[in-house]
Amino acid sequence: MTVKAYVLVVTDPGRTRRVIQALHEIPGIVEINEVLGPYDIVAEIEVDDLKDIPPILGGKIRTLEGIESTTSLVTLWT
């Protein structure tokens, strides 16, 4: 079963483009969109197992320089 998660990202002003470039290098991220509103980026993660999401979120995304905060939304069904 495929598991998807959407990560809503707030970046430091002026670093959004750098964060987007870094997100493109992370395996499991299948789509990245720069958006307007309270968030700067929406990234879509797609993996085979729910246990694969926390290492991507905590170990790869949240450690990127320029990220102020993230909100994660994990889908129940796809």
C-alpha cells in the first residue's frame, strides 16, 4: 500500500528557493509546490510504508537550513 504525506513548510524569508532545491534531492518526495498564504512550500511524500515517513520528516526535511516550521498531513487512504 502506498502512503502519502503532505508537508506544509514555512521558510525564512529569502531562502525558499534554496529549500526547494534541497527538497528535490530527498528520496520519497514526489512533488514540490511553492505556494502563497501562511505556508511557503507544500511537499508531497510518497512511500511504501508508514514507517518510512518519520525518517524523511525528522531526519531530512526538518533539518534543512532555512526551514522555520513544518506541518505534516499523513493520508489515511490513497
